[in-house]
Amino acid sequence: MAFPRTLLLAAFCLIPLAASANVITDWDEKAVALIQPRFVPPVAYRAMAIIELAMFEAVNSIDKHYQPYGTLLLASPGASRDAAAAAAAAVAMTKLVPDAANDIQAALTDYLAKVPDGNAKADGVKVGTEAAEAILQARADDGSAAPDAYRPVTAPGVYVPTPNLVAPQWPNVKPFAIASGSQFRPAPPLALNSEEWAKDYNEIKELGEKNSTKRSARQTEDAKFWLLTGPLATHPLERQIVLRKNMTVIDSARFLAVISAAEADAMIAVLDAKYNYAFWRPVTAIRNGDIDGNDATERAATWLPIDNTPMHPEYPCAHCIVSSTVAAAIEAMLGTADIGEVAMVSPTAPGVTHRWSNLNAYTDEVAEARICAGFHYRFSTIAGRQMGRNIGTYVAQTVLLPSPNARAPSD
């Protein structure tokens, strides 16, 4: 999707160097503004993981506070962290979105103008550039550029809907931290002849219908709010926690890099499961309720969900796995699900602000919203949330761990 140059410049210019912010949150916000409107969520989360890991490697090569993602780069202890992180983000963003190179370079030049000139600045830019190039090289052949070879299920001569599916090659993309996309694959979806299937079918048939009279006003609001997907649905929350905790630059870099790697892996894992099981969406199931072999499910010929159904298989819930991955990674790093109040807005629910002080309340809302939107059965949200908890915890406990010989960060 194209992103007009004027909008990109506006997005960059509207991000101030606030006293409570730091270089990591500044460039995370710039990156989301660039990436979100251009890519579908799997591609966007991969891009954000590359950008965040590049910033982390640059700053950590100066501080040496955590174990590196790849290898520590040669960096002067006096190198500017701000210059290093900004350069790393800009180089990665330019490679990922080359048509925006001029705007990205202009944003970097403006940002670096606020860093005092001298060896520290030059050394920071050098290590930041090298960090980005190393991460980009490591991801160059990760499978994300493989052609779409999805084979539609059909019979000779029979029409099937033709829109392109979302990232059918993603199950084979190399993860950032987990062993494989199938490492946390859930058990198969419910059997269609089971009581549980009929219960969840009838729940979403009632609550998820476009003009449902059974859905409350708040349930409708939540369903519309969480039509928002991709980094804009998670990174504002993450940045607020960084600022609330007054994290140092290196701790901010590690915090966002761990979460971003986990988000990217969550997308790989959920698409592995989705394309493996190829389970039907509610709009398909409910319009075919008379052929599922279950007497407790009745067909509704004109049933529609609250909005357009995402173009990939149903099981499990992707929004659920990503939000739960974020929550689990944060809880593993902070040691608590209580985060203090954070707030988010959504372009799909104008004029509405949602607030949470506990990560479980946040993931509860996301899961219920996907049922009320008519996109996911309850059993799918449960499976997605469990996958997310497993992935978020695993990544936080596996990569970018404190270095045994670390010195305290000085920023």
C-alpha cells in the first residue's frame, strides 16, 4: 500500500523529542508510522522486529549489558547511543521501504542534528549502520520473499473466491527466536459433530452477526476497536510501558526488541497453524450449517460478520496470539501483569479511548472482540491465547538475556 510522502513527513515531524521519551521509543513510533500502512501484519511485524533488533544490537554493542542477538560489534564505550540507535533504525527502514529513502534520511538528519557533533556521534552512526546491515543480512534469505504458491481447494471447473490470501508462505519463514513455526502448534480444532462445536457456532452466530441485537453497545465498540491489526495495535501500548517505567536506552532497546521478535514469531506460528488446519471461517460455516453433520447448528443463508473477514484460515485466532504474546513477554520481563494505566485509540473506532492497568484485561478484551466481530470461535481464541503465552514467555526467557559480565548502563 502506498504511503504519500506528505503523510510520511507529517508522521515524522509530529513525533517530538519529548523529555520522557528516548531514542528507542522515538524511532519505534517513526517506524510504525512508516510500516503500518504499507504491509499486511505478518510482513509488518517482521519489519518491526528487524528495526528493533538493529537498534538493540547497536546500543548493546556500546553498553554490552545483554547477550547480543548476533554478535557484539566493535564499538567505542563513548559512542553516542542516540546516534547509534537512530542510524540503525534509519538504515533498516531504508532497506525495508526503499521508496521512502529520502524521507527517512531527512528524518535521520534532523534527529542527528540534536546530537552534539564529534567522535561520539560519528562512532554511534558507524556502529548503528553496521548493526542494521548485520540484521538485514541475517534475514535476507529467511523465506519471507518466497512466491505465493497457495493451491486453492476446488474441483475441475468449479469457481472459488479469488482474492489473494494473506502470507501463505509465512509458515516456512525462519523465526527470530522460536525453533520453528510449528513448535507451539495447537491441537486440531473442535470436531464438527461435538457439542462444543455447536455451542461455539451458535454463540458467534448470535453475537458476531453484523446487525446483532444480542451484542451489547460495549461489545460492538470493542469489536470495531480491534478491527485494528498490525504494529499500530500493539506498539503504542509497549512504548507507554517503556516511558512509564522510565527505562534506560539499553533497557528500552532490549524490551522492545524482545517483544518485536516475539510478535514476528507469533505471526509465523499462527499462520503455520492456520494453513495446516485450514479451518473454515464463521461466515462460511454458518452459511453451510446444514452440512456440518451436527443437528444443533442451523444454517443462516445471509449471515455476515461485523466487517470483512480476514483473508486467511480461521484457526487459531491471530489477534489473540499476538496480544497474548505481547502480554506474556512483558510479564516475563517485568515480573508482573500489572502495568499501571495505559491507553490506546483506534482508527477503526474514532473518538474512543480504551484503558487498561493489567495485561490480562487487555488480552481478555481482544479475544472477546474477535468473537463479537464474527471472526473467531471461542475455542479458537482460547487456543490462540495459549499459543501467545507460550511464545511470549519462551522468547523473553531465551534471547537478549543479561550478560554475565554486564556493567550497569550509564544513560
